[in-house]
Amino acid sequence: MQQEQQTQANHITGVRCEVVNCAYNEGRRYCTAKEIKVGPAFAAMNGDTQCSTFKPQ
């Protein structure tokens, strides 16, 4: 339980991440990056977007 509370304290509130092989993914659901960048600017649909913050483990 203490590990779960510590993980929650270090993640971006409201951001859920399912990318298992991202270095910023903690507990297979929390994003622990200091900030995230989503692009590209010309995206018109959710399938056009991508997380530029992704860093492989």
C-alpha cells in the first residue's frame, strides 16, 4: 500500500498511460514524466496524435 501511495504522488494527475515499455510508465498506468508533449500540430483525429515524451525503457 505504501508503494502505491508513493507512486501516485509522483505521477501526473489525470494522465493515464498504457504504454508498458515507456520509461515514464509506473505501475502500468501512471505517467511519471515532469511534463508531456502530444503532437503533431496538424493532427485532426485521435489516431493522428502521438506522445513525443515517450522514452523506451
